[in-house]
Amino acid sequence: MEFHYVYLITNNITQQKYIGDRTSYIEPEKDKYFGSGMRLYEDVKKYKRENFTKTILEKFDTRKEAGEKQGFYIKLYKTHISDGGYNIQPDGGLCYGSRK
């Protein structure tokens, strides 16, 4: 079974945030995946993973729905780099192998 969801990663030290969408064969609450953003990756190395929190924001029936909703949450949580967050793309990252 596939699980499609949008998640929020919060740096508990700096309060910077990252929104990602994911498709997994593991239930979202058990999935250890932490995002692919380079800035996020660098800070996880710097601050250590235990100083970050992952929150599942919404689950979807399809990958497409999750990818389309990612941009909504980036705006809602102000996670774009222009707002001090980790997201580089204002509408999210890769969806079906190409930029949205």
C-alpha cells in the first residue's frame, strides 16, 4: 500500500521550517524520511537530527494531490527561503520527476 502525505520539519533550535511531500510504503507516522532540501540537510548535520521535529500535516489518496498541496503549506507556514525557511521552490520540489 502506498501512503501520500505532506509533512512539516521544524528546527527546534532556530524555528526554521521545511514542507515536503512524500510517497512511502511505510505509514507516515513511522516513516523516517526527513526531506531532500539542501539547506535542511546541512542544518540537520549541523544541529543534529534530534533537534528537529517532523509533523504529518495531511494525507492524500494520490501523489499528485500531495504534490499540489505542498505549495499551499509552504505559503501557510512561510517556509520559503524568502521568509526564513528551508524551501527553495515556492510551490514545492519535484512532482512526477519534473519541476512544477
